[in-house]
Amino acid sequence: MSSGVVRGGDGIARCWWGAAPEDYCTYHDEEWGYPVTDDRRLFEKICLEGFQSGLSWLTILRKREHFRQGFANFEFRKVARFAERDVQRLLLDAGIVRHRKKIESTINNAIRACELVEEFGSLAAYFWQFEPPQSERPRRMSKAALGKMSNTPTSTRLSKNLKARGWSFIGPTTAYAFMQAMGLVNDHLETCATRQHVAALRRDLVPPIARRDS
């Protein structure tokens, strides 16, 4: 356990945080760190990271299907058209986190997401520009190294850039959690069984290229 890797009853070695409960185990094995280039999923994750602020990810994970139902499956072009009646509807939805400012932030960020697509061609093309340089990464991903990386120079740069574009609820720590989850970095620990699989997916990934009309 001191290494940060736990071998479960199924014999699989996992990062300590993904060993239990089952919700975390599935999320760790099948999603976290896998490189994502799908715009809907990228938008969903950055919004849910905003909702997580002050809460545990497990709380959000267990409410994720309700969030999807309430926010039009995070199709950001649809969410961008939400009005006050939608805010009121969501404030009455016990299946999500009923926080007015976070709900309004999601609608605002959907509008901003549409603007990013107009400028860069896709959200993926925008976000993958912030894949950090190797010099910013530790030589070995240990529990101690991970504990020191709640935010990084790149996540700070991403946060500042999004805020300058009008996004909200996206500080450097939230930005780094998003980068971890969406595979811009591989923060599975060295002896975690999922690390090499994620590394192979990242090697095979062709990062989307931002469109620059100007």
C-alpha cells in the first residue's frame, strides 16, 4: 500500500484510489486517463469537474446519469440554448447537485464551447494543445509524485486561457483533474495494471490539430 498500488481480490493492481468502491474501480479501469478526443465527453467532464468543487468525485460519479439527463447529455450546442426555465428545472432536480451558480456556469460554458469550436474546429483541437511537455512530468509516477501535482504550470495556463475566454468554475486544480481524466497526462502509478494500456493508447493517438482561420 505504501507504493500507492493495491492488488484487489481479482488480482489486478490498481492505483489506491481506484481499488474501492466498485464505482471507482470501474471508473479507474475503464475511463480515467484514457485519451479522449470526443467533444461531448470533453465538455461533460470539464462541467462535472466544476460541479465537483467542494465535493468528492464519487458523489458526482454516482449522479452522472442524472446530470446527463438534466443537461441534454452534455450536447453543448443544446445546453447553450438553455434559459431561466431550465435553470429552475435543474434546481428542482434532486438527482444532481442543485447549485445555481454551477448550473448557470455550465450553460455559460456551453456558449463558450461553441465559440471554441468556431475558432479551433473542435474542443479536442483546443484542449489537446495543452498536453504538457515531458519536462513537466515526474520521472516515475508514484503516489508521492501524484500528491504534489494538484495543479501544474500547464493546468494553470489552461485555466487562465479559459477564464480569459469567459469560462467559469475552472481553476488550475480543476483544469488538472480534467487533464488527468481525459488522458492529456497518464497519472496511473508505475505498477498499476492500467498504466501501460493507457500509455499504448496515448502512443497511438493522433492529436487533433487546431484550425486557425486567421
